[in-house]
Amino acid sequence: MLEIKNINISFQRNIFNDAKIQFYDSHIHAIIGKSGSGKTTFLRSMVQDFPQLQMEMVYNNKIINQKDDFVKEHIAYVDQLGSYFPNMSIKQHFSFYAQMKDEKIEESEIERFLNQVNLHHINIKKSPSVLSIGERKRFLIALALYCDKDIIILDEPTASLDKKNIILLKEVLLSLKNKMIILTTHTPEILEICDVIYKIENQQFEIEKQEIHDQNEMTDKVKKYHFSPIKYCQYKTPIQWIQFAGIIIISIFILIQSMPLTQSFMNTTEVDPLIFNQSSKEMIFMRNRSGQLDMIYAPAYEDEIIQPMNKDDFNKIQNMDGVRKIETFKVLTLFNPNSTDETQSMEIIDQNGHSSIYSVEADGSRAPAIFPYYEENDFNAHDNGIYINSMLSEIYNIHEGDTIKAKFYIPYQQYVLDMNPYRKISYVLKELELKVDKVLNNDENYRSVATDFMIYVPDHMFRDMINNVNENDEMVPSSSVNRAADQVDAQPYTMDEYVIFVDEDQAKEVYDAILEMDSHYDAYSVYLDYLEIDVIQKDAFQTQLVSVAGICGIALAAFIVVQYFMMKSRKEEMNLLRRNGINKQKIHQVILFENGVYFVVVSVVGLILAYFYQSYLDDFTNMFVFNIIVLVISLFLLLVNVIVSQFLLKDKKHLKNRKL
């Protein structure tokens, strides 16, 4: 027996006031009353709590403290429309309940239960939407029979049914001799089979009919139903799977759009310390070029096209405001300037006398080179020391006190030609031993574009290396030099490239003035070159930001729309879970698990794409930043997902618009 007492339900008015009612095992009960008297509200209150409800339920002399568990194990609820899970086929409904019972159900067994309610030969692989309302209600009763629920609640079971279906429903109800049936109706054919009829009047249940016969008292069987949020996630319609895949695809699209933008942003924010050290800010490289400029001016390259500076222009530059000093400039390399395919190996001898031999790449990009440094360089310690930069130290494992031993190509003579290039230069190979006195930090040494692997020697030592060569040194053969020697006499080699030391705040004015003096004058400043690139990168970033923001804004709107309609379609599904005794916590776990799957899929795919994007750029220096961006965007989209879900699935605080 089920006894419900102290029933108090109030919305805009009192529906029940301290009412009570009893239902008996193996009996059919009807609740009648005027429209709006609270019949539907009361039935719903038996399976679902809401703030405006108070009641006490006692089943077989046991107080029900956990209504969710009680409903899950004992009650089957069928509403006026025969509501079903829209995300499940007829077969999946049975599979879902079988899963909660830790059972498996065969199609033959499903058909047996359907036959008990006069549903023959229906396609169980179809959605219940193909059934009429009457058939749906009988289908739901068949589910209750399979679940072996003790109590079957039917809200207006004859609503929208024709005479034939009413008769079929009547036969089904009469066949349920061992169930407690509770229904609301005004249909005479159904009322005549009811054992007990209650009428709602004055906020109470008044007995209209009571024919209590011997009860087949139902034992309170222990039936444990286990709802698995993870397993439940498989029940989706094809449309819902498409929608779920859609929000994943849109999310990945947004991540893909963010990657070039992230790279562009990093380009605008990354600062190479070599660029902003004091020496680089105050050094401008310059040359007087013969012929047309074929490529961007890079100091220490294309020595053959450099010709002497016009003396008047040289004096003009020397007297410019901000110019402190002008020095000649040259670089000594391990690759043959006349044939860069020829390179020399390098030996590193540590302080213990252990030797390591390194070969260098033919193009010279990883070949160490000797650079002069001057009194004006900020790292000059006036100790005539030999320094190397940190990159050279790291790549070739060179430390302070180690010795670098190698044959360098040193210019010996030049053959001045009346054509472009201006001259041909002969070289000798001379073995040099350079003991490293110090490894410079990135913010100490100056930078040139010749190579990233620099050996710095004092300017006077550098000049001695060039000047102390003679014809007894190992000459480097060159067919182009031999042809030039047949045309003109040899002259001593001259360093005609310059480095100009300027005041930092006037570097731009000096740089522009040099370029305006003559179209053959080339100037290069690491500092000014970066500033120009920085402006270009920031402009490009701003343009890209607007474009990506527009695209991602549209994608985000599409994301929200798809998520909105997906969750809207699931609202009835979640309500039905509540009516089946699945508590809010378990339902939230369903959404949490699906959101977790979404986040993991999007994040993993995003991280993989970020890796391949960095591989494409051949630059993994920003990989950590890319990973963070992927996770932040994924978390943001997850938050949007959760907000939309919570907005649509939140409980109503009142039932103002619901039928009472």
C-alpha cells in the first residue's frame, strides 16, 4: 500500500492543503476533478520534487526518504501525450532499461512485452514517434511491465484516443492484476473498471468509490537500478550525433583560425635580445656599391661589388650630427668566398687538451666567422680578449679557455675591373688559433646578418690577420681571379665596407641621410631594420585580427546556435530522466561526461594541429604558447557550451504555465 499524507502544494494559489490519499496493491485507482483542480500536478509530484511541494510518502509501512530511488525502482509514469525519449528508438528504450537492470534483452523478449499490450508487428527499430498516441501509451506500459514496476501512473490515458483504442487500453489495464494503477480520467469505460475513485474538492481527496478486495500484497522486492551516465551517452538520434560532431568541427575550425593569428601575435611580441643591445642600436653598416642592387644589403657579403667611398661624401658623413666614429669592416670565414661549396673544418681543443673536429655546412650558415670589435662596442673590456657569442658556444660546445683552431680564408690581393663587379679578390688559407677569453651573453655582443656564429677579436688584431699575409701562404685557386689577373695588375686588398657608430637617438636620421646621398650607397642597421619589420608585423597582425575576429565571430555564433538547438531537443529527454527517478546529479554527470568528451577531442585535435602547424613553420620555439592558446580557447568554448546547456536545462522555479 502507498500512503501519501501532509500534501501541501501551492503556486499562485493553494492546490492542496494538508491533504492525504491511499493507494492499494493490485487495485486500479482513479482521480477525478474539475479542470485546474490539480490532478496532473499531484501525479507529477509523486515522481518529481519542486519547491512548491511538501508531502510525506509511506510505502508498505516504510517512509520514503529518497524519492528518486523510490521512483526509479517502483514507479512508471505515463503522461497525457505518451512522452518517450526522443533520442531512442523503441528497441533502445528497452535496451536502456535493461542496461539499468544490468541485463541484456533480445528482440523476441521485447516483442513478447509489446504483445501483452496488443502491439503486434510494430517496427521496434523505429522511433516511438511513428506510433499513435494510444499506441505510445501502451508501449510505455509494456516498458513498465518489463521493468517490473509495482506502480503505474497514467495521466489522462484516454486523452486523444478513439473508441477502439479506449477499449484496447481498458483490456490492458484489466490484465495488470498485480499492479497498483493510478490514473486520472473522466472516461466512463475506464471509471467502471476502477476499484477506487477519488475526487478533488476543497483542496482534499474525497472518496467517490471504494471497493477493496483481497489484495495480492506486493512484497517490497529489492530491485536495484543502476544508471550509468557514460553508457547513457550512446543514446542519440542521428541528428544529435551530427549536431555533436558539428560543434566539434566548428570548435576545431576556430582553433585552426587562431593558429596563424597566434603566430602573428608572437612575431609582434618576440624580441631578440641581440637586436636591442646597445652595440646594435649604435652601429650602421655601409658600402658604396657598384652596379645595381640584386638583393637586400647584408654586411660582409658580396665583397666584390664594394668600391671605395667618395671622399667628400665620407667627410660629410663623418661630420653628420650623431656620428661618433667610422671604422672599416670585414669578416673572415671558414668557407671560400669565391666558391661557397668549399669549406674548412674546425677543431676545438678544450683546456684539458682534448680535441673535437667539426665540419661546417657548405653554405656557411653554421660556419663560425671572425668579426672585429671596436673601442665603441659596449662589450669591449680593453683587455684585447677574444670573445664568442652564446650561440656558437652552445652549438659547438665551446667554453672559456678552449681554443678554436681552423684555416680561415683571408683576402690577399684585389684586381680592380672596369665593370661590375668592381673587383676580384684572391684569398689565402691561414691557420689561426684563437683562445676564448669569454662567452658573451645575447645582450652584450653586436649582431650582423653574416652568420649567427661569431668570434670577436679586437680591431687591431683583425687588421694584423689581414695585413700579415704573403705569397708564401697557401693560395686559394680561383679561375675567375686568374682571368682577372690576365687583364689587370694586382693591388693590395682594401677594406672598403664601413661601420658607423652613431648616437642611438639619431640613428634613423643618419641612416636616411646616407641613403639619400647616392643611389649606390647601401646602409644596414639591425636595430632600424627590426623596427621597420615590427611596424609591418603589427599592421599585419591588426588586419589579421579583424579578419579572424569576424570569421571566428560567425563560427562562434554558429557554435551557439547548433548547441542551443541540440540542448533544446534534449530538454524533454532530461525531464523524462527525472520522471524515471534519475536525480539531478546523475543528469548533470551525463552533460559533464559529454562536455568532457567534447573538450578532450577538441583539445587533442587542436594540440596535434598546433604541432603540425609548427612543423610546417619549422619553428617549435612557441610550441608551449600554442598549446596554452589551444587549451584556453577549448576551455572558453567548453564554458560557452556549459552556459547554453545550463540555460536550457535549468529547473523552472514555478509551474505557472503548466497545466494543473
